[in-house]
Amino acid sequence: MRASDSITITPVANTLPFSRVPHPPATDYASPMRIAVTGGAGFIGSHLVERLLSDDHHVLCIDNFDPFYPAPVKLANLADVLHHPHFTLSSIDLCDANALSDSLAQFQPNTLFHLAATAGVRPSIERPMTYVRLNVDATQTILSASLRHGVKRLILAGSSSVYGKDQPTPFREEHASDIPQSPYAATKRAMELLAAAHAAVHPVTITVCRLFTVYGPRQRPDLAISRFVRAMLAHQPITVFGDGTFSRDFTYVQDTVEGFLAAMHAPSGFHVYNLGAGKPFSVNELVSTIERVMQTQAIIRHAEEQKGDVPTTFACTQRAEQQLGWSPRIDLEEGIRRFVAWMQSANPVYFQVGEPWSLGIPIDDS
Ligand SMILES: NC(=O)c1ccc[n+]([C@@H]2O[C@H](COP(=O)([O-])OP(=O)(O)OC[C@H]3O[C@@H](n4cnc5c(N)ncnc54)[C@H](O)[C@@H]3O)[C@@H](O)[C@H]2O)c1
């Protein structure tokens, strides 16, 4: 049984009066706007949705509550917005071109954030076809449907994984990104290339925001910070892969969301921006930070380095600073403090997550 079968999620018909007004040009930001967010029930997407609603925009959340981790967690992510009068939920699969077309025709967004994806490096090695379908095919479906429905500006969630493992640090957007180290990274790069080609032949503005290990309340349960804090709250051991010297440019979700908002003002055409903290920490330093904040000592087990993992990620944020006026604000210690405080009083559903990729994704990867 798929996790999403255990709850009832029906496509919600749009209850707003839809006038078929001409789409504003990409540079017109008169509020409120009509904004679609794919993957809006996920970790980062749900924060973005909340923020857009608080800025008075009308938001269409497109999310099929895929079984990468349990659907009840994603419903909980949306708990504070489900009944917001400017919020519309469309629980369709992006690969269903007809359903997507109907959804966009009804809502008529002028801007679309594309965050839906199957994320995670390690499971992509076991299920590469799933990643191709959900990250590559679905991206082209979104691009084509957006064009048909007059969406003039698209902002895509890219990934630091496209830089691979042999780049000089910090990673700059113009660095080569042609030797991905996992199927996940390859699909995120393929997404960028499809988007670049699309923007080259159609009058649309596409901005790719390359995200660097995002964390904060509701973080995906497969990611290290969520795993570590949940385990440490339960006095269980944590698993550190390798010797803990691999480093990541951990970025607090609020900074990521601010970066997405800044990207709504990106120059026209196709552009790529790093949205990272610009200050990597090793896994060992991360564990020490969590220990300090929680005032407890982790029980650490070491396991072999994982295939597909790269030794470091490190964003140069100069381009985003100069062109978008964005820079990260929340340092690791403060971010961990906020995350631990949230986790200590979080809905129990955030602890009932199992192993995300053992839930079974219903696609044959043979
Ligand atoms: N979290 C990170 O550290 C990080 C780092 C780099 C890039 N990213 C990118 O950011 C985006 C969001 O990541 P996240 O961590 O919030 O992941 P998430 O898994 O929490 O959210 C993704 C959402 O997309 C939905 N979805 C997946 N396939 C779909 C489909 N075919 N149709 C409709 N909905 C679908 C899922 O149900 C989920 O709610 C992804 O594109 C990911 O690749 C995330």
C-alpha cells in the first residue's frame, strides 16, 4: 500500500472567482500575484507557500504527496495554510499532463515555483528511472504546460549536487557541472539544461536557484540534521558516514525562502544562482553544534562512506548578492537552536517517518 493511500487527499476545486485577465508581464509585481508552487507540501515548498500567503499572494500548491516519506507528514506541513482563503491544493502528479493543464488553466498563475522532485543522493543509485521520471520528465511537462498557460516566470529548485566532486571551492555558478556523481545530481542538471533550452526558444524568464543542504523545521526525514536530532532526543545512536570530515554548506530554510522571493525579481532570460550559507561545516562540527545546543552527548556509530556522496559543498553567493540583493543571514548554531526548539514540540507525526526510501515507489526500475 502506498503511504498516500492511508489518507484521503482529493483534488480541491478552486473556490476563488477566476477572471480571465491577461497575464501581467514578468516584471509586474503588483500584489497580490497568482503563484503556483509544485512540491508545495514538501519541506521547503511548505515554507515558501506560507511565506507567499503571508505576503498576500494567491497560492496554488501542486503536490501528489508522493511516498518518499509519509503523506501525513506532508499534510502536517500544510496544517497552518490548508484553510487559508487564498490557498488552493491540487494533489495531482506532475507527470499527468492533462491534470496539470487543467489545474493551471483553472488557477492561471503568473509565476510558478517548481520544487517538486524526488530528492536524495543515495536512493537515486537504486532507483534511477524513478528519478528520471519525477525530476526530468516532470520538469519538461511543467515547462510545456506553463508555456501553454501563459506563465511568464518560472523559478526552479536546483541543487548543489550538480557541481560534482572536483570543483575548486567555493563553487561558482560558471564552474563546470558536467560530471555528476549520482543519478539524482544528473537529473537536477538535466532539469537545468531543459530549462535553459526552453528559455532560449520561448519568451519566458527562468531562474534556477541551486540549493545547498537546507535545514530547519519540517526538514525531510532522510537528511542528517533531522535524523541526528530525532535520534538524540530518543537517546538513540546516530550514524556518521566515513570519518565525519565531509562538509556541507548547511543553509537555514528561511534564508532559502528569502532567496526564492528575491529570485522573483531576477533579470529576464535564463539565470542560475547559488543559494547557500557560504560557510561549510564538517559532519563532526555539525554533531558538536547539535550536542552544544541540546546539552547532550551523541552516541556515534560510524559506517562506510556512501556512494554518490561528495566531500564538500560550498556556495559562492556573490552573484546572488549582486544581482538579487540576497545574502544568507542565519548561522548554523542559531539555525540548529531553532530546529531543536521546533522538534521538541513538533507534531508526533514528524517522528513517525520510518525509512523514507523503504516505503516503495511504485515505478519499475529494472
Ligand atoms: N532539502 C535540501 O537540502 C535540498 C537541497 C538541494 C535541492 N533541493 C531541491 O529542493 C526541492 C524541494 O526539496 P525538499 O527537501 O523540500 O523535498 P520534499 O521531498 O520535502 O518535497 C518535494 C515535494 O514534491 C512532491 N512531488 C514529488 N514528485 C511529484 C510529482 N511527480 N508530482 C507532484 N508532486 C511531487 C512530493 O510529494 C514532496 O512533497 C527539490 O527539488 C530538491 O531537489 C533540496
